[in-house]
Amino acid sequence: MSVFNITLERTVTTRETGQVTVDAADLGEAERIARSQVRNGTALDVDWQSDISDASRVVVVDVEEVDGAGERAA
């Protein structure tokens, strides 16, 4: 019986959510300020938290035979 190394692969997607604090007169202004800062790439002090992590199905990407000592066969 032969021994094989099997390489598996999956893609993991992670969604992060963040909270920022802005000084504004009302909710509408706060939203405009936040959107403007995001659009302009202004540095925001964001407290990022991982929200959802979703792993896709696993696929086989490589199979190789190894000898009895665990070394790759020539």
C-alpha cells in the first residue's frame, strides 16, 4: 500500500464591523461626516471586530506519493 500527501485548500471569508465616534449636531450630520471620512480615506480610529467567518468547501489541489519514511517519492 502506498502513502500519499494530499494538499487541501479552502477560502475563508471574514467580515469585520467597526465602531467610530464623531462629533456632530445630529444623526444626519454624523452620518455625513462618517461617509465623507470613509470616501476621502481620512484616517479613522476604528475599533474593528471580527463579525462573521465563513469557510467555503474544501477542495483537493495536489496529490503526491511519499515513500515509507514520509519523504517525497522520486
